[in-house]
Amino acid sequence: MTLGFGEGRAFGYAGCSRYFSGYTLSGNRLAPGPSGSTMMYCEGEGGEVERAFLPLPEHPFILQREGEHMRLIAPDGTRLEFEAAAVESRYP
């Protein structure tokens, strides 16, 4: 799973499909805007990860950054952990 930000958009890979969303950031509160995804069919672990992840960005997160590490905390306490990586390509 990946997450990137650019030009007022969030985007990434959810396990099978690519997703995209607008967002606003106020202090440490990250609020996703309307979102969409490519809706690829996927079985197995990638599909399980995607089914768990895609509903989460419908809610605001608390954003925590520590060096190259980013954590998003959902209202229900779910934590998403991301490590910085080289950017291979941008999703439009």
C-alpha cells in the first residue's frame, strides 16, 4: 500500500487498485475529500488489504510525522503506518 501527496491531491496503490482523493490539512488533522479508485478485481492478500483500506479515507485522520515515518490515526483508532520511499511515478 502506498500514499503520496501532490498539488492538493492524495493518491496511491491500495493493494490492487490505484486510488485518488482531494484533501485538506489543518494542523495535524488530515481530511480527505471526494475519492475514487480504479476498481481492479483482486483475490488474495492484496484484495484483503484493499477491502480494509479503501473505506478508511472517508473519515478525517490525525497525522503524525517522525522523520521519514508517517502515521495516520482514524477516529476508530485504526493506525496506518507509512515509510518514505523514492517516488517512481505520479498518479494523475
